[in-house]
Amino acid sequence: MVARGSETLSRERILCRLQDIPDGHARGFNPVNREDRLFAVRRGGQVRVYLNSCPHNWRPLDFAQDRFLSADGHDIVCYAHGAHFSIDTGECTDGVCLGQFLITVPSRIEDGMILIPLELPQTPE
């Protein structure tokens, strides 16, 4: 539960501290159960959070723990078939799912903590 002035927001949970994700890196999470897999990418004080699911076949993107980014750190990569996604928008910019999007998880940073909704978006499986 997060208090903001007189408003209490109980529909959010803490994903992690911002400092838990090194700048320019990504980190995977299983916040509730195996079906709730997501990952966060940090660039400075900004974080983008997505479901860990490729729109090509709704399978996880990473081949090893926390391995979501291209070697140069500029793209999110699905290691199953090499699709590349924009970190900022989640749009596939190269590969079999060109023009499709990763599913964004709304997030915000407050007091150094990354907050996400209690109820996560779902894949269309």
C-alpha cells in the first residue's frame, strides 16, 4: 500500500528498488507465480516494464536469467528467434513479429521504489 497525500493506493505493489537494476541493464521477475513473469529495463532514472512474453508465440524472451538485451544494450531481444524490440515502446523492429508489441506493465518510481499494479496485463494466449 502506498500513501500519497490523503489518497491511499492499494492497487500497487513494489517490484524492487530502482538501484537493484544497474543502469543500462535488465532484470527479470516472477512477482506472484510463474505466469506473472516480467522484466524491467533501466536507463538512468527511467524504467520500462514488460511481460516476459514474445508476441510471436507468447514464450519467454530470455535464454538465461536477466538476459533480455542485445550485446550493445540498445534493443530487447527474443533469444528464441532473434526478434528485436524497442526498449522505449516495446515495438518489434526486426524479426518475425515486425510491428507487433511487447505487453507493457504500467510502472512508476516513487521514493526509489519501482511500483507496478497488483493486477498485471495478460497475454492473449
